[in-house]
Amino acid sequence: MSRKILVTGGAGYIGSHIVRQLGESGYDIVIYDNCSTGIPQAVLCGELIVGDLSDINRLYQIFGKYRFDAVIHLAARLVVPESVDYPLEYYSNNTCNTTNLLHCCNVMGVDKLIFSSTAAVYGESHHSPVTEDVTPLPINPYGRSKLMSELIIQDYAKASSLRYVILRYFNVGGADPAGRIGQNSRHANHLIANACNAALKRQPTLKIFGTDFPTPDGTGIRDYIHVEDLATAHIDSLRYLEDGGNSEIFNCGYGEGYSVRQVVERVKAISGVDFPVINGERRAGDPASVTASIEKIKKVLNWQPRYNNLDAIISSALAWEKRKLKSCE
Ligand code: UDP
């Protein structure tokens, strides 16, 4: 009998890539998504249920009906500046809704959970690359909402048979290499997507948020990971838990940092478009530099990234944005 997996947020950017890989690996998938940022067309396999995690009665019904073997929990709000302006939305959506899901796992005996967390839990870590055992100190409500969820999951696991894998995502970019799915959210305001949109003239300029950070060129440094490799980390985590693995936290990045200016230069080179760039103020809640240590995930999960290359991330993102532009014409 094939194993039944619940993916919350499976109609979103990262979730849709995970769902596709789960389908290719023979899993039976139910996607629960409120489609606030995700879209039904991104769900390439499995059964999509449109609903909100705040609706705990509906969740209980769904858990009762499907008898999941494991849950992959992604559904969340994830825009740092938005979290600064609307913190309660973030604590309700990200933290309280995680508790709802755990209640259902508890009542229905689901004992395997993969949780989508973030490098934002580290805040202004002075260790770079940062290892998973560094004490997290998030500097914005988004990071705090995720850290609180991590702690709740850990407390609950101690008191139950739950085993979890917490994946702390660094900066996710790129799209399905076959071009079927990619970043769709109208609210996405991430660097690579914005720079691609500037190259495609969908926005007039690219604004750099902060040029006075304590980094070599003054702009923020991040560790960019291809969405396809990130999705694979979830499949690897699931297999690890199925094989009896202990609860663990893993960073998901490549262990390499690129500044905003470096990313912008690569987008210009790959697109062949020299779009205008404006030097702007720092964005609220942005740390200077965040890169991952990835020794642990490679060792424990034997995770083998296949697209570890900034140009590969940018090329697939650009191809996806072009495709979206064409479909609007
Ligand atoms: N950034 C920028 N211009 C943009 C979008 C982002 O300069 O239009 C910067 C941002 O300040 C950060 C880096 O690019 O230093 C990555 O930001 P993004 O929003 O992609 O991800 P985050 O690190 O905030 O999760």
C-alpha cells in the first residue's frame, strides 16, 4: 500500500515542487492549502483540498478520513517586512496553526513530521557558515514565529511518539527544470524574482535594500539554494524518518554566500539586459549575512544537491518568469 502524506502549503512555490517529487517517488499525496499565495494549477499530482489550518474541525475530519503516515508542514506566511508590519498574522498563521496541526497528529497518531523552518531563526548570527547548534536569535517576527513553532514541535515530540525533521531553508530560488512550476505568488518580493522581473522589464528598476552592511561590497549576503534540491531534502527527510531516524534539525543551503550586487550582476549577464539599479535604504529586519553549514544534512541524510550553482538557479528562474510573461500575453 502506498504511503499517504499530507502536505500543507503544497500549492505554493516550494510545496508544489515537493508534491511533484513525492508523486514521482510513488507517494499518495493530499495537499491542504488555503490558496492565499499558492495556486491550484501548481499542484501537478495528488488531491488538493482548499482550506485553512485555522479550521481545526475540518483538519480533524481530513486526518480521520485519510489516515496519514506523515505530514510535511509548509503552509505559512513568509515575507520578512510584512511580518514586521503584521506580527499577529504571523503568530496566528505560522505558530498557532502549527499547534492545530500537532493536535491532529496527536489525536490521530501521526508520528512523523517534516517542518519547514527558516534561516531567519538565526538572526544576526556571528558564526558564518552557521551550524544548527548555534543558539537561534531571530530579529524579526517571521523568524520568531518559526522558532516558536520549532520549540513547540520539540516539546510535543518529547511528550509523544512524534519524530520530526526541521529543515531551516536559506534563500530559495529557481524553478522546475522542466518549466512546469515555479514562483507564482503575487506577494513574492524576493531578490532573484525581482531582478528577473527587472531584466524582463516587468518592473522599471531593481532596488538594492541597503548598501552599508558590514560586507565586502556593502550589500546583504545570502546562501541561495535551488528549489529542486530543497524539495529533494524533504523526500530524503521523509525516507529518513520512515527508516526510524531520530528527530533532527538541518540547514538547507549550499554553504556559499552571494551578495545582492553579485546576484544582480549574474542576472544581468544571464539575461543580457543591463537594467537600472537603485541603491536604497536597508529593509526592516534584514540581517547582513547568512550562510549555512551543510555538513550535517549531507552526513545524516546523504543529501546530494544537483543544482549547486547560482547561474543554474538564476537561469531556471528567468526561464520561468519568461514563461509566465508569455502566458499573460
Ligand atoms: N533584496 C534587495 N532588493 C530586492 C529584494 C531583496 O536588495 O528587491 C535583498 C534583501 O535586502 C536581502 C537579499 O536581497 O539582502 C535577499 O532578500 P530576499 O527577500 O530574497 O530574501 P530574505 O533573505 O529576505 O529571506
